Amino acid sequence: MHGKPRRAFFRAALRMVGLPAAEVLVVGDNLKSDIEAGRRAGCRTALVLTGMTDREQLAESTEKPDWAVEDLRGLVGALGGAR
């Protein structure tokens, strides 16, 4: 497997953007691939509940994002309206 959730995938992406993991927010709709991968890479994570993972699955999972929001508008609100 060459993509998510492998650490090498995120290390390469971080090198491309030139940022340390602590300054990156990984946004995704899947706890298993997106959120797990982001956390393994040392990034903050935000789960958007518009796709693969719903609130029930989130509640039952041991994998927890830093933020869980209904949609991308909710993420902007959770981040304090940052642009």
C-alpha cells in the first residue's frame, strides 16, 4: 500500500508544503484512513461527517479526531472563522 494511512505519504506531503506536522490540519471523512493517518504523522485532525464515518461510528471508535464537524462550514466555525 502506497497511500494513506502510511506515514511516508504524509512525510512526503509535509516536505512538499514545507511545514512541520504540528502546523498542519488533516481533514477527512474517514476515521480509519484520514484521521488515523493524520494522527500517526503528528498532525491535528478534523473529521467531517459527510462521508464514510457517522456520529455513531465516531462514538464507538477509539480513534478520535481533534475536531468532528457536520460539514466544512462547521469546520470553519470550529476553527474560529479562520481563512
